[in-house]
Amino acid sequence: MTTTPTIDPEADLITEVATKFAKRALCVFAHPDDLEFTCGGTVAKLCAEGWDVHIVVTTSGNKGTKDPEVTPQQLAGEREEEARNAAAILGAREPVFFGFPDGGISNDDELRALVTRQVRLHRPELMITWDGFRPGFNHRDHRYTGAAVHDALYPSSDDHLYFPLDKEEGLEPHRPAAMLLTGAGTPDYDVDIQRHLRTKIRSVLAHTSQMRGRSEREMRLMYEDRARQAKAAGQAGPLYRESFGKVIFRR
Ligand SMILES: [Zn+2]
């Protein structure tokens, strides 16, 4: 008889998933630069440690501009290209774009079916997404993307009667071992990203249409300044970090 491994909630989550399950992650975000800003250092670390990281972007980010000349179609193409470049810098797979318009998604059957299919296709053991239930002001695309991922993982992805067309394609039910939430209301998990800060910054800067000519040096100084302030304030834990809420499905 085989027993399913469990995750020790007191141990380091990423290490637990890597050693007891598999180094497969799926990141689902709303806009082409969400991942790089919120968890680019963590994704760089995973890739450097041999994880297979897939990325989904639910909207094309096709309204995020102040340029009066640009059309949504032009902007979508540009921003998808930037996201492909950023993923290559991090060492992740080429992103999949669901192509919903900016501000135009809902946590509905269509989005949940698309997320569920990606989960069954790639069989990640670690999921990374927005905290869709954070109280207070939050972008609707972040909120709905996060909530749709929650709902796709529980119950849809692991119950074969949800979205049964996947089965006809040979995709079996699956639920990851754990999930990390960015922009979390109550973060309870830190990833030390100091060794991957340069890669994170380079991935953020790959979003040239959003960065208005900012330099690598300028961004490094900003993070160093933030780390100095954290140290002066006596902050516990890593000075260069990305913080998440953690959800453990296998405990
Ligand atoms: Zn966003």
C-alpha cells in the first residue's frame, strides 16, 4: 500500500514540495508584469533549482497605457512579447495568454475551465497566484484571477465530473500539494530572493512599455534602500524577500 506524502506546515514549504512531490509549478496572473513584480525573485530561484515553471496570463494588459496613439491590439502584442522575454530571463516556460481584455474578466465557468485545463495538463505541485480574497481595495483582474484559481483547484481540477471534456483529451484530475498567494492580506511565508535579485530586476525591466526607461542600477538602489530601511527597523527574516500567504492542500 502506498501512502500519499504530506507537507509539514512548520517546515519550509518550497523545500517540502520539491522533496516530497515534484518540482513543477504553475503561476497564474492577471497582467503581463504581475509575476515579475510580485514574485520574480521566487520564480528565478525555482528555475535555478531545477523546477519546471509554467506561466498563464489571463488578460493581455491591453489598456495599461497613457499613450493616446496606441490601440489595444498593438498594446496586447507588445505586452505579450515583453512577457515572453521576461519568462525567458527567469528561466520559465513561454507564457500562455488567455487573451481576455484588461478589466474584462470574471470568476466564471469560462475562466475556471481554462485554469482547470492548465492544472490537469501540467500537473503542478505548487501553484502561485494572486490572493483573490484579500480585504480592501484591489484590482478586479487580480481579484477575479485569484478567486478563479482558488475555485479551479477546489473543487474543479481534482473532480473529474467538472469540465469533463478534459477527460476526453486524456487529462486526468489533479490538485497541487500547495499554493502561494501574492498580495496576500496576511502573508505567512517569506522567500529570500537576495541571490536572485538581479534576475528579478532584469525580468521587470523586460516590460519596457511599463518601465519608462528605468535603469537596472536605479532599481537595484531602490531595493537596497528598502533592505536598509528594513534592517534599521529591526525586521525579522530575510532583508530581500517576497512574501506570500501559504495554502497547503496535502497536510
Ligand atoms: Zn496587474
